[in-house]
Amino acid sequence: MKEILEYLYQHKTLSKKEARQILMDIALEKYNHNEIASFLTAFIMRNITIEELRGFREALLELAIKVDLSDFNPMDVCGTGGDGKNTFNVSTLTSLVVAGAGIPVAKHGNYGVSSISGSSNVLEAMGVVFHTDESKLKQQLDQANICFMHAPLFHTAMRFVAPVRRELGVKTFFNMLGPLVNPAQPKIQMTGVFSMELARMYHYLFQEDDMQYAIVFGLDGYDEITLTSDTKILTNEEEYITNAAAFGFEKTTQSEIYGGETIEDSATIFNNILDGKGTRAQNQVVLANAAVAMKSYHNKYNTETAIQLAEASLLGGKAKQTLTKLIALQ
């Protein structure tokens, strides 16, 4: 690792093959915690290249537990995290709203690293039990229209990295990899990213994979549509900038979408929104994200139709029923 670090400290970049091999070696526990921390830090100090991202992604997918959910043609709704904004669990709520509206969802997620509560934290607090068994995931999709894949269970080779990430407590290239390494490899995806540069990389990678997708980046730094500012959206068909008015909503403030100080706070906000007790700002942020997700799945939907379907799911209790069914399928 010393030679690798010296190479990176000279501002040199890795080839796809080199990046893949290093991550495979990390999984084989060839390096200690300090060496891994130094390696991760090198990529905090400079931007990752698309070849490095490709190599890391290839290694993680090769090492992951594989599942085939293609019979359901599900989509993923997943953000990178790492924006440092500590919003409530927008993508997880969006997933439930989308599933409640009839679109199958195979959501990939993890515990929060650079935020207080990730999707796994809040779903675990709700009583969801995580599984890797393909038949169980198919049962969840069949009966609840959603399954959840807890990243540490599927990417067990990376267990050596998890404590290092927690100790660092900041975003690393693993945040960038999260939405790219869903074990089910769905062909339809809505993904939030924390930078415009990363949005472009995802755009290239999803095009290579011939995916149907929407990549969103809040121009004020959020990895989701927050309605606090304009949002850049890149799809397999177009690129555009949108805002609250385009959804028929009002602009929100950062304080209105805050996720709380603890996992318990996050769970309370999460439950309130699902129970129809969310604030105007909270509801509208979830509905805007759900609308874009549904449009990425059904190209024929316009924004007005997607918003109406999202409202029926969230405010009509379908999203809550979806979570209740998922919890029951232990």
C-alpha cells in the first residue's frame, strides 16, 4: 500500500484495472485500517476519475451476493449521501410512495456514515428485517411491491472498510459507489448525487449500461430534489433544470427539511409523513422526488400525472400500507 499511496500523493490516477485490483485486495484484508484510511483520504483530497469509479464498481459487483429480480423489472431510488445536509430520509420515503403507486422497487441502502440516519437506520427502527435470500426478496416484491437490500449484507467483502468509514465520518468514494452497486442491477433508476461532476460520471455509466434513469443534483448542494433551489436533472433522453414552481409547489427552506439530531428523530419525522401528518414542505419534497422517479419508470407520464399518483400514494395511505406489508414479511 505504501507504493500506491506515494503514487496517489503525486496526483497520479489509477487505471480501471488498478482500481479494481486494489479494492479486491482490500476485501481480502491485505491492508490494515490505517492503510485503508489513508487510501480513502487520498480520494477526499482530489476528485475521482471515471476509470477509477469503473474499477471500484466492477470489484464490488464481482464480490457482491447476486440476486436476480428481473422478473419484476424493479427500479431503485437511491442517493449517494455525502451532501452533509442532514435532510430527513427523502429517498426512502420516495421509494415507499413509488411502490405504493404500483411501481416495483428494489431499494439498495446503508446506515448513515456522513449523516445521522441512512435508509437502513430508519427502516430498522421501523421494524424492517434485512434479508439476502432471493426468494424472500421476491416475496417482498410480490406482496409489498418493494424489497430492501441492506448493503453490508450483500457486500460482505467490505466489512473491513465499514469501521474505517465510520471513524472518518465523512463522504468517501464508497458514497459515490452506493447507487452503482445494487446487487439486483435494476435497469431503471433514480439517483441523487452530491456534485455536478458526479452527475456527469453517472450519466456516462448509465448510458453505457443502457439504463432508463433520472440523475438529480440540487444546485445548492443537495443529493435530492429539495425545492430549496433549482435542481439539475439528467435522464437517458434529456437534461433540464427544474424548480418548485414546475411541480406546482412552493419553495422550501433548509430548516423545513431537516432530519433531526438522532435516529429516533428521523424515525418520528418518517412516521409522521407516512401517517399523513407531514408538513407542507416535507410532503412536497417527497412528492416531487416521487414524481421524477415515476416519470423515469413510465416515460408517458407527465409531471402533473406523476404528482397526482404520488399524492394518492402518500396522502391516500398506500405508501404506509406498503411499509406495513414489508414489516410483516419477516
